[in-house]
Amino acid sequence: MDVDDLRFDEGHCWVREDGEDLVVGISDYAQDELGEIIFVELPELGAEVVRGEPFGSIESAKAVEDLIAPTTGTVTRRNDEAIDAPETINEDPYGAGWLIAVKPKETSDDLLTYEQYMATLELGEEEDKEELEELEMEEDEELFFEEEE
């Protein structure tokens, strides 16, 4: 699968145009962070999904996370194979591990390219590192002041 054909949102979902539908899945980064996926819950055909709102959930040995819709529309297909064999999402997140197809009610022009998505991940990791360093400094200061008392 060529990631240049995909668009991403900050909720770690991707979309790919497929005729009039948008196929939706989760990013390789998201599946990797989750670890071994053991369960996925997806909406029924005809269900409405709303951009920025949960449309299902995904469970791994580490966590249960909501799946956040990257677009608004009506579910036209869902990947029952991923429901029956959720490990498919880990094995092929951009191919056989897709989740749903949606007939969109809006454009998805503002979604990120793969490069932009990866850049947001790098920025997020840098911010996380900075926050962790700040917390460590605060803890060190607290220890320093406690020792003086």
C-alpha cells in the first residue's frame, strides 16, 4: 500500500478514496502503540459517523481506545474479517486491516499527508520529552528543598 494515497487525522486514523467512498483504518503508528489487538468494535452498515466523534473501539492487551471518525458520513461497508481476526489490523493496517468505508457528507481536504502526520508525531514526542524533563526537574527541586529543611 502506497501511503501517499492516504490522508491522516490527528486521531491516528487514515482515509483512502475508493470510488465515492472513503475507506478508514488506523495508522501503523497507532497499531504499534496499542500492541497486539485482540478486539475491535465497528458500527453497523447505514450507521452515521461524525468527524471527531467515536465510531467504535479497539482493544489490545495494553488498552481500550475509542476509534475517532476522520470524516462525517454513512457507513457503507465494514471489515468483518478484522472483527473476526483483529490481528489483521496489526499485520496490515493500511491494507487488509481497514475498518470501515463511509459515504462522506463533507470533503476531507484538510486531512494530513503521511509526511505531515509523521511530523505531528515527532512534534508530539518532542513535547512529551520536554514535559517529562520538566517534571523530572520539578521532582529534583522538591527533593533538593526537602533535604534542606
